[in-house]
Amino acid sequence: MPRRNDIHKILILGSGPIVIGQAAEFDYSGVQACKVLKDEGYEVVLVNSNPATIMTDPEFADATYVEPLLPGPVAAVIERERPDALLPTLGGQTALNLAKALHEDGSLERFGVELIGADYDAIARAEDRDLFRQTMERAGLRMPRSAIATSVDEALAALGDVGLPCIVRPAFTLGGRGGGIARTEEDYRRVVARGLAASPIGQVLLDESVLGWGEFELEVMRDHNDNVVIVCSIENVDPMGVHTGDSVTVAPQQTLTDRLYQRLRDQAIAVIRAVGVETGGSNVQFAVDPVSEEILVIEMNPRVSRSSALASKATGFPIAKIAARLAVGYALEEIPNDITKVTPASFEPTIDYVVVKWPRFAFEKFPGVSSDLTTHMKSVGEAMAIGRTFQQAFAKALRSRELDSSTAFSELDADALLTALERPAADRYDVMLEAFRKGATVEAVHERCGVDPWFLRELRELALDPDAPFRGERSYKAVDTCAAEFEARTPYFYSGWERRAAHEIEKGDRSSVIILGSGPNRIGQGIEFDYCCVHAAMTVRDAGRDAVMINCNPETVSTDYDTSDRLYFEPLTLEDVLGVVDVERPEGVIVQFGGQTPLKLAAGLQAAGVPLLGTSPEAIDLAEDRGRFGALLDRLGYQAPPYATAHSVEEALRCGSKVGYPLLVRPSYVLGGRAMEIVYSDDGLRDYLVRNAGSNGNGREIFLDRFLENAIEVDVDALCDGEDVWIGGIMQHVEEAGIHSGDSACVLPPHSLGHQMLDRIREHTAGIARGLGVVGLLNVQYAVLGGELYVIEANPRASRTIPFVSKAIGIPLAKIACRVMLGARLRDLDLPAEPMRADHVSVKEAVLPFDRFEGADAVLGPEMRSTGEVMGVARDFPTAFAKAQAAAGAALPAGGTAFVTVTDSDKPGAVAIAQTLHDLGFRIVATRGTAEAIERMGIPAERINKVGEGSPHVVDWIERGDVDLVVNTPTGSGARSDGWEIRRAAVTRGIPCLTTLSGGLAAARAIAAARSGEPAVTSLQELHGRAARAGAAT
Amino acid sequence: MGAYVLLEDGTRFDGEACGADAHATGEVVFTTGMSGYQESMTDPSFARQLITFTYPHVGNYGASAEAMESDRVWARAAIMRAAVNREDAPGAERGWLDWLRDCGVPAITGVDTRALVRHIRSAGAMRGGVFPERISEAEARELIAAEPSMVGLDLAREVTPPELTVVGDGDVRIAAIDTGIKSSIVRNLVQRGATVELHPCTATAAEVVASAPDAVFLANGPGDPAALGYVVDTLRELIGPRPVFGICLGHQLLSRAVGLETFKLPFGHRGANHPVKDLETGRIEITSQNHGFAVVGPGGARTVDADEPVRWSTDFGEARLSHVNLYDRTVEGLTLLDVAGGTVQYHPEAGPGPNDSLYLFDRFLDQIRRAAA
Ligand SMILES: Nc1ncnc2c1ncn2[C@@H]1O[C@H](COP(=O)(O)OP(=O)(O)O)[C@@H](O)[C@H]1O
Ligand SMILES: Nc1ncnc2c1ncn2[C@@H]1O[C@H](COP(=O)(O)OP(=O)(O)O)[C@@H](O)[C@H]1O
Ligand SMILES: [Mg+2]
Ligand SMILES: [Mg+2]
């Protein structure tokens, strides 16, 4: 059956902010779906709260709503847009759960919206662990023995038949959040309780453990003719027990005999039929005992997933694109295979290379958090590598991880290393390779970690001779879905090493521009940079050149072969990039859009004589070298916070007092504010230096800045063509300076900086842009204190806020920057004089992963910790802020009990917050000091115990659910301090917890605004239309 | 030790010798299946062929008896990118390379198999060989030249058993003309309650039906169907009285028996991922493929554009084209309508490959039982 003509308008749900377990892969799949459905002539309505996505670019849908992914707002969109159908399978678990909710609350029926892709029952059968189990049993498939519990007692009763160790899995959570492995009975109580709390339906599944079995995933697609194909098999190198998202995985499967693999294939097909996913892709996970050849079904996801994105990139088979076509009526055989053009999509890709995926972790940012890997996902990103052999792919994947600090185990002997392997942790393969170097045998390693000997033999060879896989010549080969059986049309390449180079690259006569991507997502460098790279590719193509993309992140839109003219799936190291430059001979290379990753290569590329487009490496160095940058500011007559650079503890202490406390201290070499701290005295400084002695080995520089307390932080994104400067956006942070710009909420346009100040900011920014000689983008961070303007730093590259600003003002900054880098002049691009005079306010809020990391302090600081961001748009600041909070997952309460406890210096401010909340009818509870301060101003406040003062204390209150809002400003993040306990409890129970006064005040005002009912929803297209009109009016 | 692959057109690819210390010549072909290397090597249809495995790692799970598709290796050599032995793999009874050595089969690894495959894809399957370095290219060229080309080659006689053997003891008796039958075909028939007679391919019609079998089965096998006129003649005597079924070469032979031509594909179909459409039900199966020749459609065209069953009349009444390959739209199966009979070009028995089409064996046996009753 061809295209359905009975539906015209289709609603697509995105997956919202980047969180652990739900990352850029859903932007990739969403973009593909939007493209396909528009090509098919459907009207597309999109809802996604994440501004950093390509899918939310206005041109990808007919109506784009950057609104919270919650039943209320989405129902409002439905009521307004009246779509005929909802496609819920492309926005991850978020979209699936949301679709379920909209069905259950009757919204879909009320507005006559049909679920396409997966219907309600299919979703329920796959997502409700109990239903799923019954479904599997009916289909004659086996699962681990298990029990369901909705209380700890029920769980204890079930212990008998599941036994220990036991896998505890909360129903309906993402990436296994809140689950875990219980080895002892008290573990068991703890993990079950945590799981019950994490599950939106208060249900946990208790599974018989098959720890140590092989873990396999199959990506399945089915059409409404019931034709089913397996797109890809993925083998987890890590055995069962390490979440697939945290496992190193390989495609295709390596260790199963054909007989056994075909049994898996048969079962995967049986699963998708039994669950009844009528069209589209699903991911089925299996546990396989290699010896008894027993197969157990672990789970299935009735939607595109992280693994399906990986499978698409690994095979060249675009699962999301095809899923979207299937959802609107096409059959697999009616859809051509993009890559061969001549063959239909109703086939199974076969590959003639090996793909390895590596997770990227961020434990270094969460002191006190264990880096052990278990059944709930902890990685924040991933890198993929393709090679002709497993060793090539694995070694390339190692390079692709781009670890800031490489782990050294020189002091550990083979035995110690082997012991370390018994508990899988983030660095397990580094440990393993070291163990092999120190003489460990394959048998011994297998003993300890259960990884299949096939992999271990390969890894041992790699450890002993890391160069072996790369002997011979680099040879660029194509990814073609068919192992060269047919001619490939889609230029998607990887480097393999062969005896003789046999490149398969076919170039036209257009000159090419290479865009360097940003590598694996990590905290501080995420999807925002991929967004910019994709915009660069679009612009380069529009400019009549071939856009050539180099990146190694399988989640992203940039690594969709549709995005560029040629895609090289390669690590972003100098050597690998130069390899591509060699065969491409590009007109130029763009290093400005991929964050720090490509920027770090700029000097090396220039040294190798590679032409770089845009801002020169000299200018980059001028901005990054504090001495030279300081001199530039002096010359311009701009202020920066007093600072000094020290190379030893003594020197630091000497400068410390000269610069003046409080000080912001950090080692020179780290990014994203790593290891940055605020110290208030010599003792504090000494303590910091001692603690970080390890990380800043002797001679390493230490930066000391005067810390500007309670300053307003401002972020500016600007364009410069070397002469003219154009200010895209001035963002005022909600939290004061001291909270990393990536973690603080910000508002555009600024709501409380006077006109003179804004003018000074513009003038400073222009001065710096010209002073540095920026050609392209510039981001400047300022602190405003007591009417003074201080420059904190300038980054001559795309910043994290580019997508947010572009969406807020309706002008694609990255694209314009790229045109400038290709030679255009700003003055020829007729940009509005004043982009921000739109009649709406945009708020960006950060989304933090504290709830994924047991033991992490949920407090904000100068070191960035957020994984993602959301955007709230409204006519006024409070409403926009409220939307942003809701979208970030911490919907503000309309009323109830507010708990306030703040440091003495914050008490005056706290009173103002208490006042507003009181007027809103909140019951105010506070710890003694704060309560007194509040009562002194005649506001009733109940006193409750600090943790130290005995139960029932504040944490009990929070855990009992008697608190609806927490305002707590930290008294220096002493681990396990009261504040720590409070924030921890709030985060675990999902209660909004504001750790700054400014945040608290904004929240109070937002709650007031929310009183006027569900805020209106507006599409970006409407907003930008208005903005343009407003612009034209001036 | 160094070794190399040389093709008749002079193209050379270097690698290292593994497996038996010998050289081999024959037709160089490639298979795109990602697993099932041992099944392929022991499949009689690969007689006189050197198999290039497009998947780089071969040998990952060693070798075992259950993976044998006949009692010996028929392929002449294995051409690989990254061969491993894996004697310690769970379920392995022997390491892959040890096993090749035991079987006296030369092999080569470290070859840029993708470059080789791309060459064959554009130049077509051709004669060639695998040679240890000590053999000079000049000698090698002569050895290759001495190889007959596949076209017109009767290889059935090379692989067929010397005399009749009988397998299983089920309620239905199937007489198979053994032009190189795979064990998994026999296994699938026997599992479903068949007694299978394996006749030498030179058996006369009288010999084949001597024991009054309930059906005749035409096996897979190597070589050019056009060279098997004698089997086709036998076949023409057998069609009618009892159901006739065939797989692969058997399909080509039945097609010739009902008047269709066969032709050599440029580089054949060998792999486990070809989509085949059943023109009657519209269903698509992912199939296991292994053939270098194919059947010309009833209209005389090598490809079938029609998407519904094509009917035409033959010496044995009406016939219907039942299956088509969605990759290149070549003929994949036919059904005889007035007499019981049907064939498929692909391999429903898998071994290696997907099990999507196993149901054909059930259908086959049901038909026999119905016909018998
Ligand atoms: N019964 C089990 N025994 C051992 N490990 C298990 C078991 N069930 C799941 N796991 C591990 O937990 C991980 C997460 O489980 P899964 O069901 O896939 O949840 P999620 O929805 O988070 O993917 C799996 O990848 C697997 O490694
Ligand atoms: N002198 C200062 N006074 C107050 N806060 C500061 C100062 N310097 C930096 N910060 C805070 O630290 C954060 C990170 O510092 P920054 O120089 O931007 O490092 P990064 O390179 O990680 O962005 C800033 O966003 C700001 O909130
Ligand atoms: Mg899973
Ligand atoms: Mg910064």
C-alpha cells in the first residue's frame, strides 16, 4: 500500500533536553522523519523543548513548538493545530510515555488524533514489564525468571524465587534510571526502594540474574505487510550486567555461529510480531549463554533508539527515515535503498567492516560518584569507529574518546589490574590493555571479566603491538549496506588500512570545505556544537562547494550522510584529519563550530599548511592566552577581574592575597570549568592546591581570579567579519556569576540591565571582536557588578548558546558566520539593526544529571555539570521561566509548602522570596536562622529541624513528600553537609530545588504568573514572523 | 608465509598463506554472508570455486561437525581479510585454520577482499587462483589458464555419490537426484518424516522411480545447468506422475525441462540477505543464495518486471513464475499448475542464512502427503 492520503497533518514529538540515556540520536531520527514527511507532502507539527536541536529549526516543520513535553502543553498544541496523526516513535521514551499519557487522558480521542507507528496497546505491551513478559510467554519466548513488586515487602516476599544477585528494574524509566544490581539482602532493600521511587508508576521488576552471559541487540523493522528485516546485529563486548548504553559494542555480532545467530534472528522477528509494532523499527535485546546456547529475551523498545541510530550509522540503513515512511503507509519494498538507489529497503544490510562504539563518561565532574558500571546508564555520550578489522575499529574508537586526562596505571601490577577488572568500571578497557601489557593471559582476563575470548585475543594483540592494525596504507572505503555487491551512490567513508591504498572516493569538480565536528558528546561540549556544524554544512552547500564532514559521534545529525556531500566517519585527531585533507585537498577547513575539539587542532593544521577558514589560530591564541588577552583588554581600556598566574603553591599563596579574596582558582589546562573552585582565604587556597596537586603536576599553571560575588553574568554572541560587528544576542544569566554559564538559566533579551550598560556591552564586544580579529563567531562572557562591567572570557568560536539565540531571534547565527568565513561581508547580508526587539522573552534553562549519580552534590558552581538545556518562550519573563522549569522536569508547584534555608549573607534576599511565596498562599517552613529572619519581617514561618537536630528533620519532611518547593543556598559544598542532604533528597523526589536567591526569586514570580492558568503555546514560525515585523517597524 | 591471489586478467592481491600449504585454482567468487563460513566451504555447490568472504573476520567460532553441509570441503580455497583459528571457541571442535589444514585446503588472509570484490563486481566472476609466494606469477598464470571456465561445465558428476544411498525412515519416500545436495536439505526433509534416496545424477528415470517414491527432489549443485542435458532428459520422464520439487540447480534443471533457458550471472548471487518476493502472496523473504547461473524468464527476458504471477504454458501444462529476486528481478521460483511441481532458486534450508523459508519444506511434504493420499 502506498502513501496514506487520509491523513494530512502529522504531529511529531521530540525527546526534549539531552539527558543521560536520551541524547542527540533523537534529533537525528526526528530530523529524518521531518524531512521525509515533508517530502511526502504532509504538514508537520513538531513539539520539542530542546532549542539545541536541528529538528526545531523552523524550516524542518510547518509549525515548530518549543514547549514543555508535558501532556498539558502538548494537548494545547493539538487543540490549536488539530493534527490527524501523532508519530510517537521518534522521540525516545519521552515521546512514547507522553503519547501514552495523551491517550489515557483522552486528549487524542477528543481531538481525533490517530497514533501511527505504534499504537497504544503495542506500546503498553513493550513498556509494561509485566505485560511484556506475558506477551513473550505467549509467543513461546523465554525471559529471566522474575517478579513484580510495588512495595519493599512484596519484593522481600519474592526474593525466594528470583534469588540473589538480583536485577532490580523500575517500570517506565529511561536508561534503567533508579535500577541496579542487588548482591546482598540489604542492597536489595535499598535498590528496590530507590527503584520504586524512580518509577512513575511505583513498580519494579525483579529479575533473575544472568550476569556474565553475552548481551546482543537486534534492530528489527516491520511493515504493515508483516515483512520483517533485521537491519543490524550488535554484540556487547561487556557481558550482561553493564547497560548497553555503557557497554563497548560491536557490529555486526562476532562470536555466534550462524545457527545460533539465526535463532536470535527468528526470535527478534517473533518479538516484534508478538508485541504488535505494526510498522517501524524496534530494538530487541537478548542474553545468550554461549555454552548452553540458551537465549533469553531481555527487553524490546518499540521505537527508534540509541541503538537504532548506531545501527543506521553502522550500516548506512536509515532506520528513522524508513520508519517514518512505513508509518504513513509505504511497504519496505516500495522504499528505495538510499545508498544503492537500485535496490529496495526490504533487505538486510551486510557489512564488510567492523564497527565499534565506545561510551563517553563524565565521572571526573562528579566527585564522590562511583564509576562502577551497572544496569543503569551513566555515560553522557558515545564515539563510533569503523575499521576493516576489529583492532582497527577499536583503536580508532580509543582515539575518538578524546579523554581530557589519560589514566595511568604504572604503579599497579598485573594481579592488581586483574582484580580491578572484577568490577566493571569506566576505565575497564584501559585497565585490561595495561594488564595484557604486563603479561596477563587471555584466560586470566576472561576469568575476571567474562568478556568473550575472541575479543580478548584481539585486545591482547592490540595491547602488545598497537601499531600492527595500522601497518600498510590508509585506504578510504565506502559504507554501502551491501559489502560492495552493488555500486554505492552515497558517499559515506571510513579509513581502513590495507597493503595498498584503494580509495573509493568520487569527487566532482566543485571545491570542497571540510567541517570538523565535535566528537563524542560530553558535559561542556554537546549537541549545540553539532547543530552549528550541520548549519555550516548547509551553508557550504548553498555556497556552491562540497561540504565535507569529519566526525565520530554516531548520535548526531552531522553524521547523517544526507547532511554533507561527503562524510568521513573518523576520529578528530590531527593525524586522522590530515589523512582526509590529503585526499580531499579542500579549499579550507572550518574549526570554529565543533567546540574545543577542532579548535585544539587549529595550530597543528596550520603548521601542516592546511588553509583554515575564519578566525586565525593567532587570534584564537590571543583570546586563550590570559597574558596576551589581558594586555588586549588593557589596551582597549576594558576591565577584567584582577588575576594572577602561579606555578607553585608558594607563588599561588603570594599572588592570592595580592589579587584579593574571594578567589576563583583553576588549573590552566582544563575545559568546561573543570576543577574550578571559589576560595575565601589562604587556608581555603592551600587546601585547594593540596587537593589538586595531583591534577596540576609541578610547573603546571594555576589561574587565580578575583571572584566577583553576586555579580550579574552576561553572555554575548556576536558576529564579526574582521571589520563590522553584529551582536546576535545579549543574555542575562538568572544565577549570579559563579555558576557556570552552561549551568545557569539565562534570559534574552536581558530584563534588568539598563540601556547604558547594554550599550557598553555592545561596545566592549565590538572592541574585543576587532581587537582579536575575529572572522566568524565570538562569544564574550561578562560580569556586571556595582555598575561596573568586567570581561570574564572571550571565545572566538561557536558557543553553547548559538542555537538558543538563533531560535530566540529567528536569525541563524551559525549560517551567517559560515557565510562570513567563506568571504561574505556582514554589511551585505542585510541583518536587522536590532535583532532583539521581538515582543517575546526567551529563557534557557540547564538540565542537570544529579538524579543519575548517587552521591553527587546537586549544587551549582563554576564547573559545568549540565547535560542539556531547554527553552521557554512567552510574552513575559516569569511565564517563560516557568515554562523552562517545567520543560526541565522541575515543574513549579502552584501552592503548598515551601522550605527555605539560606546562608546568612542571603537572609535578606530570602525574606523577599518568602514574602512573595506567602502572598501566593504557600506555607513557609524554614530552619531556625532563616525562620527568625523571615518572621522578623512579619511573615509567618514554621521552624523545622536541621538534620543534626533530630527527627523529624527537614530531610524526613522532603522524603515524606511534605515539601513542594525547596530554596537552599549552599554554605560551601562540604560533602554530606545539611545542604547536601537536602538537595539530594529534593532531587531524588523530583522536587524543584533552587540553590540561588536569584533562581528562587524568579521561581516565586513564575509561580505568581502561572496563576493565570496554562500559558499559551506559540510556534517559532509565528514568533519569528512577529520578530521580523517588530524589526521592520524600527 | 606470503601468498597471493591472481585473477585471469592479471589482477593480483597479496596476503599471507594460511590453511594447507598448497595452491588452488578455479573460479573466484564472493559471498556476502557475515557468518556460516564452514557451511559454505562444505557446500558442494562451491565445487571448483575459490570463496572470497566479504566479511573480514572469518573463523571467529572455529569449526564443528554440525556446520558440515557435506562430508568434505568442496570449495578450493578461502580468501579472507582477517582469518582467526579460535580452537577454544565454545562449541568449536577444531580451530578454523587447523581444520582447513586438516582438509588440505589452502587459504589466504590479509587480502583487501573489498578491493577484490569490487573488481569482480565490475569485471565479473573469473578464473583465478591462490598461490604461495614460491610459485611465480608466470607459473600461476599457466595454472589458471589450465582451468576450464564454468560455462558448459558439468560438475554434477564430480560431486554426485557413486551409488544410491538412503537416509532416514519416514512415512514419505523422496527420490533425490543428488547433484551435490546439502546436508541441511536432507536434514529438513528427514525431520519432517521423509525417507530420502540419494541417486547418482547419472541415474535413469527407471532407476529413480524403482522404489516407487512419493516424490522426486532435485538438489542444489555446482556448474552450468546447460551441461546437464542428460539430467534434464531424465527429468522430463519423471515430471507428472508424482510431485517434483527442486532447489537451486534443481530449479534450473526443472526450468530447462519445461523449456526455459538458463544463463550465467555476471558474478552470481552468494549471500544471506537477498529479498525474494513470492508473487502469489506478495510476501518477502530474506533468503540464502548461492548460484552463478539463473533462469531466463518465460518471455525470454533475463529479468521479470511483472509484480504478479506470470503464467505460460509448457509441455507439462500451465506453469507459473512464483518468485522474483527484488535485487535484480531475476527468476527465483516457479510452480507447475497442471502437474504437481515447484522449485526455488534460493536456499530455504538456510545453512548458512535466514530461516524465513523453512515453511517451504512443510508445504512440500504436505503436498506429497496429499498427493499420496
Ligand atoms: N536478568 C539480568 N541479568 C543480568 N543483567 C541484566 C538483566 N537484565 C538486564 N540486565 C542488564 O541491565 C541492562 C539494562 O536492562 P534493560 O532491560 O535493557 O533496561 P533499559 O530499558 O535501561 O535498557 C541491560 O543492558 C543488561 O546489561
Ligand atoms: N572572576 C569571576 N568572578 C565571578 N565568577 C566568575 C569569574 N570568572 C569566572 N566566573 C564564573 O565561572 C564560570 C566559568 O568560567 P569561564 O571562564 O567561563 O570558564 P569556561 O571556559 O569553563 O567557560 C563563568 O561562567 C562564571 O560564572
Ligand atoms: Mg536496554
Ligand atoms: Mg565560559
